[in-house]
Amino acid sequence: MLKDTVLVFISRNFQKVVSLLLTVMLARVAGREGLGSYGLLVTISTFVTTVATLGLGPAHVHFRGQKQLSLEEIIGNSFIGAIIFGLSSILAFSILRPYLNMELESKLSITIITLTFPVAILQSYLDYVWVSERKLDWFSAMYVARYLTLPVFILLGLVIWSGDVGIAFGLAANSITTLLLSLVTIARNLGFSFRVSLDAFFKAVRYGFHIEAGTVAQAVGYRFDYFLVKYFLGSSHLGLYVPATNWAEVVWLIPGAISTALLPRVSVADRASVKDITAATMRITFTISLIIGLGIMVFSHFIITLLYGRSFLGAVDALRILLIGTVVFSLQRVLSNYFIGQGEAKWFQIATLASMCINVVMNVFLLGVAGWGIEGAALSSAVSYSLSTIFLTVLFIRWSGLPIRDILIINSMDVSKILQQGSLIYRRIVEAR
């Protein structure tokens, strides 16, 4: 179990590190406009994919675990879903596109990304095929491969076509290549037979739709501000906002891994044990997040200047504001495990939906009315992150009966746990090699 956890988090954090380095490369090669175009194109694809998949992937994992769906039905569902939801996404986005002010230098770039919606959706479903079969080593390998090739294809795209078209080409080429790699890998390791069953498909869709609200709300809350910055301020300002958000989210790298390592299988533990484990994880997570956040905040001017250049110094204030929110939000990444694991996911969904609404409303007001610039977008995210986290933290305190110091202030036992888990994770990584 721990080996799988380590592998998944290595792959996830690898993705974040590559994305961060890619923003540095694009800032140097394509400037603020190019980085803004990249941020918008990636966000469009990610947002549409998240919304359009309708929770089908997690539903497959659930029903496969319950032995209610076969592997052949899951693969068949994946293709049906990619066709139906992919084509529907292309149609819906094409209708809405004229009203969203998302055009870049060339209309071709958005068109290229739009046409890859079915590819991205199918890839999302195939990721969950590995999870449903408990092949997390292959899931992690495919995830790493996807982001390992991404900078190569984007650079190739920029060599062939300049500007946003080159970036769109690189993103599309990477999506198609990784999809083909996934199909070949699944065929060789799991077999590639599929069965089309509309009953199985709609069964999975109904279940997935039930759990999709929180996922959609998270997608909106995390990245909808990109759309609003582009809408109100343009690509150049979005190019400043992208590195600010990416560096603010560095805060989550290590705490995310700790959270997963210290909170395995909370759904099967008794309430008292889960309470203590959650509190310890919150203390450790908050402390590490605070240290990382303060470090980035102190050196933010140096980081931005060194990596991106002086033309990106406008990102510094937004980064510092965002760091406040991401440090606080690190607690929610732990609490989500607690509430979901204890069968109280509704509270997590309420907090997520409320955070989304606050974020969108504040962004519209601060960007569109007050004219605060990207600092307004940063403040909107920081406030929404903080309020939803405070809400869940207060609930946890009431249910657990623990004082606030036991949730936020680290102790010597926690330090011992960190050292023990660090040593164990290191051994697992060595074994995985």
C-alpha cells in the first residue's frame, strides 16, 4: 500500500515540477504573452476534461472494486464516454466560445485544443483503468511519461509555428502521443478486448454524476480565475498570473505526500484513531506548508527575477497574496481525506462549492469592477481557500473535541513520525528502483 502511495505521489509531484519548469522555459522563449497563452490553453483542456468526464473514471474504480463491472465493460464505457462527451464538449464550447473572450493571436490555437477534447477525455478514462485494476505502478509510469514528453512537444511546436499556435500544436501532439502509448500499454499488459453495454455505461454515469459536483467545484475554484484574468485583463497579465499560481502551489508538494502517508485507509479505522491521525497530520502539514510558504514569500522577488526575468516582477505581489491562501488550504487537503473517509463527504462538497462561488464572485468584482489587476485574482483565491478551510477546521474541532493547539502546533512526537515516515519512504523508493 505504501509503495503505491509513494509511486502515485512521485508521479503527481513530478508533474508539478515539470509544469513549473515549463513555465520558466516558456517565459524565456515566448515571453508573457506566450506564457499566458499556455496557461489559457492548458486550463481550457483541463477544465473541459474535468467537467465532461462526469465522474466516469472514479465510478469505474468503484464498480470494478465491487466486481459489478468487467474490464471489458470499463474499456467499452471509456470509448463510449469519449465519443459522446467529447463531441458534446466540442459542440458546447464552440457555441459558448464567442461570448468568452478567449481568443488569442490566432483562432487556430483554440480550435486545435477544442478538437483534442475527445482525446483528453479518453486519456482520463484510461488512467482510471490502471487504478481499477490496482496497477498503480503503470498508472504512475503513464503519468510521468505524459509530462516527460510535454516540454519536448511544446518546443517542437514553437520551432514549427511561433506563438500560441505552436504551443497548441505541442499540447495536442503530446495528448495524441500519450493516448497512443496508453492504448498500446493497456493492450500489452491487460489485453484490449472491450464490450459495449449501454446498461453498464449509464450505471457508471449515474454514479459518477453523483460524485462529480465536488470535482467540478474544485476545478472551477482552482483555475477559473485564469479565464477571468484573460477576460478582463488579457493574455499578458495572465502570463504574470501563471507563475504566481504555480509557485504558490509549491507549498502543497511535500505536505500532500505526508498527508497520504499518514492517512491511509481512514475509512476503515475507528473514529477515535482517525481523529488523532488527522490532527497529527494537520499539525505536520501546516508547519511544513508554513515554512515553505514563508521561504518562497521572502525570496519571491529573487525567484521571479532569476527564473523569469525582470519583466515578470509584476507577479511578485500576487504570489505573496496567494501564498497566504495556499498555506491555509494545505489543511483542507488533509481534512478532505477525513470527511470523505468518515462518510461525511457532503461537508467537503459544501465547502468546495461555497469556495468556488466566493472565488468567482470576488474575481468578477475585483477584476471587472474595482480594477485591481492580478492582485485581485490572487486575493479572491486566497480568501476563498481560507474561508472553506476555516469552515472544515471548525467542524473538525467540534466533532473531535480537540483544542486548536493540537491541530496547528507541532510537537516532538510529530517530528519523530516525520523522520520515521521519511526513512520508510526512502527505503520504498530504493526498492521501487
